[in-house]
Amino acid sequence: MAYDTTTWEVVIGLEVHCQLLTHSKIFSGAATAYGAAPNTQADGVTLGLPGVLPVLNKTALEYAVKFGLAIDAKIAERCVFARKHYFYPDLPKGYQISQYELPIVYEGHLDVELDGADGKQVKRIGITRAHMEEDAGKSLHEGYVGQSGIDLNRAGTPLIEIVSEPDIRSAAEAVAYLKKLHQLVVYLGVCDGNMQEGSFRCDANVSVRKRGETKFGTRTETKNVNSFRYVEKAIEFEIERQIDVIESGGRIVQETRLFDPGTGETRSMRTKEDANDYRYFPDPDLLPVVVTAADIERVRATMPELPEAKKARFIEQYQLPAYDAWVLTSEQALADYYEQVVRESKAEAKLCANWVITDLLGGLNKAGKSIAESPIDAIQLAGMIARIADKTISGKIAKDVFEAMMAGEGSADDIIQAKGLVQITDESAIVAVIDEIMAKNPAQLEQFRSGKDKLFGFFVGQVMKATQGKANPDAVNRLLKEKLSG
Amino acid sequence: MSLSPENVKQVAHLARLELADDQVGPIAEKLSNILAMVDQLSGANTQGVTPMAHPLDMHQRLRPDAVSEPDRREAFQAIAPEVDNGLYLVPKVIE
């Protein structure tokens, strides 16, 4: 932090637009698939043709309720859609159907873990509301002179806009909150979380004030930042810009700003003096939406185990350290993968955790792949770990087997067979190798016996080399000790 | 409640309606009369009455989440003033 935190306090509130993972649009049966040819998913309702009527998507409503339950929020028994008016070519009706006075979800919160002076601290960030609304289309300005191209495929995609309380006090807290929120909506299966495709985008409201002030400073809103890193940069830039303006005697203007990833700076969008006069009123095309207690219970029954609960269960059930449990539950797919490895391998849970965290995640990370794209599936990894557990291979040989599996050379058993990697546990065979090595290295043997203990490692190395690493390390250690001491 | 000429100009601008200067005065008067009529409602006792979001005493029915609308781009674009490569073309808009 480049600014003086003893003088200045930063106040941040975030608005997150989260696309709901439905097949069809919020108010019509047009498809919502990403990347389709322009306007092939824009039906009469999406285009706002005369005479069409919106009808609410049941799944979109259920997803909004599901999100509300996950953040411990209140679910409105009765909520209302309102028209938000503004003119833009990617909004064909001249208004966006949103919610204003009566949103579906209100008064929730999210607990975020932060790095504090003395380890991890939990901070509760309030969520004022989450309302349902339709997304707008896209304007393409490049390639045309004096014109813009409009693609309305995205228009009408269901969104929830999640509005936080101004509880956030730094860029790092903002990112921690966003990551937690992102993890949650993906876990819930209500959003694919794809930030590049705009499924999860963030507007940041930032203001600064002198410590001790009770009134908030004037805020600016930085729009549509679509990566965690950019959010952090945009907020940091905005904090320093605002402090500079105030310290040099200026005043902050309430305005909308855009983040430029190229320069790492935010800049003012053309100020529209009446941009905020949206003239909201209840949409006469849509009746109030009623959600009964029974509806809520039905949705509650579909709730998956959430990250916090899963982490606690991993610690308890698998006796894992908190760190391991945290890493393994960071993504639903990873947690499922891990649990399948434990189940199938019947090996010790901690051994499985080590392989998944260190080797698998390390390897995937290097290859830039997600868990879903892993060249080794859970059953294959379990098969390999089972061979360690039953002592067919040593942990050291397993590293080579794992590499071969990552390279697509087949199952652990195939690789062990093909490369002759089966561990030598036959003690008479190991003793024979030891005898041979002792005979070949009389000088070292002499030195060891006269007290040069360090040479023990040399003998272990020789045995391993002679057996291409296949000798069981425990047996080698024990037998060497016996033989060397004479 | 009565509307000033400035109010009328502001609302017309927000609605992207073009008004000639000599229209503003008469429109302000007409709109003010409408508002005065609606204002009679303020005289009604509404204590304990929940505001109504819709005149129909029903609630919204829901649609199953299924794709039911085929691609009819060609038909829709046939009536558009200008299209290119599947895009609707409009006068340039810049942020």
C-alpha cells in the first residue's frame, strides 16, 4: 500500500454481475450458449418486438434463491420486477428489466478470510441485496466507420447483481471477497464463473476519507473489471488518485470510470449528467413473483455441501491439516477428485492428499491445465497410490510412474510392468546386492567401520543404483545396517 | 403538483423526444392537469395498505428452463434498416 493508512481510510463496495447458468433466457426460450453466431439467439422477446411478453424462467428464480440461502440472506416472499430506463443500442426495449424496491434476496453476508498481523482473520462482509435482471447485448465498434454492430445474443441472459455493503477497506479485501463469492457461485452451480467470457464481472465503488470522519467521501464507480488482478489494480489506482486529488486541494467528482488494463489506470467515462435518472417503475408486463416457504425448502434440499462445511469435514473425516483441506476444497471438482482417489485407492488419506496437492496440482499448474483437463483421472491416480500402499513400488519410483502417466503412457500397472519397476522386497535378493557392493568397495567399508558414519549414505546410494531404485528403501536401510556393522 | 417548462424539457430529453420551444408551455400545462387528477389519490386513506405493484391480483407464472425459440435471425433482420454479417448496424455509439 503506497498511501498512508494512518491518515486515510478507504471505503469500498462491490457490485458483482453474475450470469446464471440456465439454458434459456430469463424471460424467453431463446438459448444462452456463449459464442454463437451473432443474433442467432435473439428471439422476439430479446429484440423487444411489439406484442411480445416476458415470462420468468423458473430455474433462474431458483438459482437466485439458492444463492440467497448460501449467503444466509432473507428471501423475499414477494418480489417485483421494475423497468430501468436508459438508451443504448444494445438494449433494444429502451429499458432493462431489473428489480428495484423489492429484490429477491436481501440482507445476507459472506465471511472472508484475510491475512492479518497474527495469521488468518475472518471478516464478515455484508451483502445488501442480490436482484435478478436481464443482461444487455454487445456493441462492436471496430470494423465499421460511423456505425456500430450490435449482437443481441447476450441480451436477456439471466443475471443476479450482488451488491455488497461498503464494508471493504482495501484492495486486498476486495479481492478476497470476490474470490470467495466466485468460489461460492461456482460451487452452487448457479454460474460457470468464467471471467473472460464475462460470466462474473465486477463494478467497484471506491471512496476515501480521513480517519475519524463519520461521513463517507464522494465515491467513483469503476465498471466491468473482469479479472481479480485487474480489480486489485483498478482499486489501488483509484485510491491513490483520489488521495492525490484531495491532498492537492481538489474535490472528487462522483462519476463512472473505466479501467484500462494496458496502463493500469482508470479514466473518466464521458459524464452523462442525467445518467442516473433511470425512472424506475414496476414492469406492467410482469406480475409480482411469489416464493413460498415450501419453494424455499425445495431449493434448500438441492444445496450442495458448501466450501466451509466441506473443509471442516475433510479435516475431521480424513484427518488432514487445515491447509490441505483448504486447498482440496478450493474447487468442487478438485474435492470430488480427491475423495474418489481416497475411496478407490483405499490408501491413507494424507498420502492421497500429498499426491493430489503436490504432484497432480503441481503438474497441472505447470501444464496450465484445470482439474477437469487432467491427463490422469482420479481412478488412475488411485490405481498408482494403491501400488505404493501395497508396496509394489516405492514412493520414489512412484514419481517416475506419475510422470509417465502425466505423459499419457498408460495406467500405473501398465507402466510398472513395461518398465520393470516392481519394488524388490525379496530380502535375499537385496542381501545379495549388498554383499556384492561391499566386496566391490573395500576401502569405503574399511572407513565406515572405523567410524566414518556418513558413508552409510554412499552404500544406500550404491544399492539403489544397482537395483535401479527398485529396492524397498526400508529393507535396504535395515539390511545395510546389519551387514555393514559386520 | 405542477411541472415547470424545465421539468418538461428534462423528461423529454430523457425520453429522447424532440420538443419545439412553443410546445413546452402547453405540454407543461396538460401534464400538470394529469398530475393534478392523479393527485386526488393522495386524499385516500392508505394506512395499512400494501402498495400494489400490479392491478391484477395474481402472481407471476414461471416457464421451465428450456430452449423453445429457434433461430429466426433471417426473418428478424429482413425488417432491420441495416445489417452486416449477422449484426444489426446502428449509428456509431462511443462510451
